[in-house]
Amino acid sequence: MNAASTITRREAQPTALDRLALAIGTALVAWSLRRDLRPQISHEQQYLRELNRREVEHITAARDLGANQLYRLG
């Protein structure tokens, strides 16, 4: 008698909860590796992106305050 013969068919088939746990675990591992897959950007590119983000925030804030009618979208 070996170990496989002592396992019933019900125990050999993964339950819905086991499949869900496996799917979640796989998704978490893939999510944790996403940073490795992204291309690296230089400090200069990062700085330019931050400047652009700040400019957009400034324009949006001015538009929301009604500083200039040209900023209004509609």
C-alpha cells in the first residue's frame, strides 16, 4: 500500500476554496514582480514627470477656482 492509495478521490480534487487560494497566491506573486518588469527611468525623466504633474495640478486648481475663463472646460 502506498500513500496515493490511501487518499480518497474527494481529497485528491482541489476544492473551490483551494483553487481560489491558488489563484490569489499566483496573482500576488505576479503583482509583486511587476516592478521588475517595468523599464527603469532616469532621474531626469522622473524630475520632468514630476514637473509636468505639478503644472497639471496648478492649471486644474486655477480652473476650479475660476481664475481664468480660458481654463474652463465647459
